[in-house]
Amino acid sequence: MIQIKQLTKQYGTGGNVTTALSGLNLSIDKGEIFGVIGHSGAGKSTLIRCINLLERPTSGEVWVGGVNLTRLGKTELQAQRRKIGMIFQHFNLLSSATVFDNIAYPLRLTKTPKAEIERKVKEMLSLVGLEAHSHKYPAQLSGGQKQRVGIARALASDPEVLLCDEATSALDPQTTDSILKLLLDINKRFNLTIVLITHEMHVIQSICDKVAVIHQGGIVEQGPVAEVFLKPQHEVTKEFIRQETDSGEALRLAIAGAASGPSRAVKITFLGTKTYESILSRIVHETGVNFAILQGTISTIKETPYGQLIVRFEGDEIATDETIKKLLEQGLDVEVIR
């Protein structure tokens, strides 16, 4: 659906050139919710604006739906952009226009018949749950309602792709979750390809199928969210995940805590239905190993449950080795920390 090939974007000229993106490659399949996460200045906003050529790349190619956008002239590009909706961090609504008129705006630009505009706007208002707010102005809306208007406006032209530029960063956690739930519903209902950029791992974990980690203008890690989240390879990825999951110093002290006799701290990861099974309890009963739980969590990655336990096994080392072997045989991921 979307292919980005050797994308480079530079600003400035001569000796004052700043490279925002450098030789970046990315492939996004139709119907995916694809997240791009990175710190401020990593290049993620530049990347998403290059997908619809709001920023024209210095070199490289951007393909959307089999069309190379970087080769198109102005008129052809405008036609292709109608297939790409976009929502923004700060909503970008017309302050002097009503909710109805904000949603109708892109349809009027393409000279859509009045009756069709009326029908489509009503459909979009129903989709985002704002039927009762049609005649209000943006100043009369909450942040979450403004973003729902932005989503409705982006979808009014029946796009094939929806780009989300830090779409939840200006919202409180509860409103963020409601917007993410709406985006997930839209993705399922219309098989819409969604690309979102964020600096929050929670956003990626909640709704994305795949994720790319961007750092200093390049992709340093990418793959299915469960794989990247549970087995991060790059230090930047590990940092994002630590911020989301670790209790830091408290965990370090717990691992370092004294135990009577030999001990080993391990991190056990459960995925899917195994999250709710008594696998650990059954195996330690078989091997006779004692254990202490140092830290634990159960959550979801998109709609898949996962659990992580950090435990300290205590006692005979051979029995501990047998316990770890049996856990691995059950399809669990086991990492020895100490």
C-alpha cells in the first residue's frame, strides 16, 4: 500500500544543511495500523508529511497505492492527495466555521453536489458521535470533540490512507483512549490503512499492528508490535519500553535483594491465552523450586493479552535450570536477568 524508498529530506543550503531523514525505507500493507515512534527531532513529523508530499523529499521515492507520488505534477498530485486523509495534533479546524462546515470543507473544494455533501457530513457526524454538535463552532468544543471533527473531515473524501500527526498528544489520557478506540473501529469498518506518529509507547501498544522506531532520521527497529515491545533490540526502543513498564530503581533493588542460598532472577513473558494459565505454578510444583515475585504486569498489545513476571528462583541450581527449560517448552520467553 505504502512504500518509501531511500527517502532523504534536507533543509537549508550550502554549509547550513540539516538532514531530517536519511535513506529511509519503509513498507506498510493495506489495512494495517502502522505506528512510528521517536523522540522530538527524530524526523517522524517530517516523515509523515513526506507521505502526502506536504514536504517534498530531497531524494527517494514515495509510493501510495501503486502510484509514485514523487513523479507527479501538481494537478495529478492534488488528485492523489484526495485519497490520503490527515489529522493533526492541534486539530487545524477553521475557527469561523461550524462543525458541519469544517467537515464539508474538502467536499466543497472538489465541487461535490450539495445533496451529497449533506448526506456525507451527516454520515461522518454519526460515525464520530457528534450528531448533536453540528452547528457548534470549534471554540465551543472540548479537545476530544475537536479531534473527532478532524477525523470526520479527513474521512469525508473516502480516503484509502489516514495519516495521524501526533493526533492524541494534546489530549488527556481518558480522551486519548476514546480517540484510539475510534481509530481502531474505523480501521476495522473500512479496512483503512492508518499511519500514526507518536512519542508515546502506550499509543503504539493500544492499536498498532506494526511499529517502526525512528532515531536521527533513520529507522533503527521495526516489526510487529508484540515482537518489538516484548523483545526490543535497539537502545532507543528499550528506553521507550522502560518508560512504559519499569519501576526502575525499585526493581533493581528487588533483584539485588538477598536470598537464602543460590538464586536467579528471570523475566518470563506470556502472550495470548497463556497469559491466564497457571503455567508457572504448575512447573515449580513439579521441580520443587521456590520463587518470589519481584514485579508483574498484565496488559494488552492491541487486542492480544500479554503478561510479564520478574521472579527470583531460589534453591538448587539444577532444579532452577529444569524449571527454565520447562517454561521454554511451554512456549514462554524466559530471560535470565541475574
